[in-house]
Amino acid sequence: MKPEEKARQKIDQLLQYAGWDIQDREAMNLFDPGKPGVAVREAHLKTGFADYLLFVEGKALGVVEA
């Protein structure tokens, strides 16, 4: 397993522990009513991709890089 894959597994665990809903970009729903926010994996940006783009109430709040 590559170091980035290990980092992503750990990041997924930590985000889930904190109550975030982790979604793939192809199936994202930014308004999950049961979660404080949504973390979208491999989100599209104008300059490329973010490993995780964090949304709260449908608005981008932050970025996590693996």
C-alpha cells in the first residue's frame, strides 16, 4: 500500500470519528441532514483536485490533503 493510500485510510477514520459524512465525488450529496458536514474525496477544483473538500450546509469550508 502506498503512503498516500495509508494516509487516506487514517484521514477517513478521523473524519468519520468527528462525525463527517465521507463521499466520493461521483455520488456526492452536500446536504446530508444527519451530519455536521460532508467530506468529498478527490473534489474538482479550477486548478486540479483536492484530496478532500469539506462542506458545511452546502458551502466549501476547507481542504484536507493526504
